[in-house]
Amino acid sequence: MARKISNKITKTRIVVPIENNLKVEIDIYYDYLQGFLTAEVEFPNEEEANQFKKPDWLGEEIGYQELSNRKLAHMDEKQFKSKVSEEVINHNKITIEELNQLILS
């Protein structure tokens, strides 16, 4: 019986505190996912989630279910690039460089 092979996901997580004791978890991905990053905010309840006004620097919603770590691990580079545009990757590369400068300063 053939078994399903998945890729190892390599990433760095940065936690950024924001308003109302919330935090943004930013994941910067490497290897075949180079140039991809995600940011996630977890809320204590639905009411707070509905009232949340995202900071300007937080990008657009990409759909967590479509690009979850589990799904990413089962994609090859071609499949990944069909889900995430080159424009998003290029924008992310700029953001990643800015984050690296903040971390190193």
C-alpha cells in the first residue's frame, strides 16, 4: 500500500501584541513556500472577532482552510503557486524584509 508523503514545513513565528490583549501570530515560511507569510489573530469569543478592526499593516484575508499548514504540507511548489499569486509573494518579500530589519534593530 502506498502511503501519502507530505513536505516538512519550515517557518519562523513572530508574535506581535496588539490592542485589547490580543496578539498577531506571523508565520514566515521557507523552502518551497519561500516568500509566503501568514498572520493570525485568535479571539476569546465570536463577539470580539466581529468587533475587531484590523491594523492597516495586516493584509487581506486569504482563507485559512485553503492554506492551512496541513494543506500546505501536501502541496508541491506548482500547486502552491497556483493558490498564491506572484504579486502576493512579491509583496510578502518586502514585508518579510521589513520584519527582519525590525527584529535585527
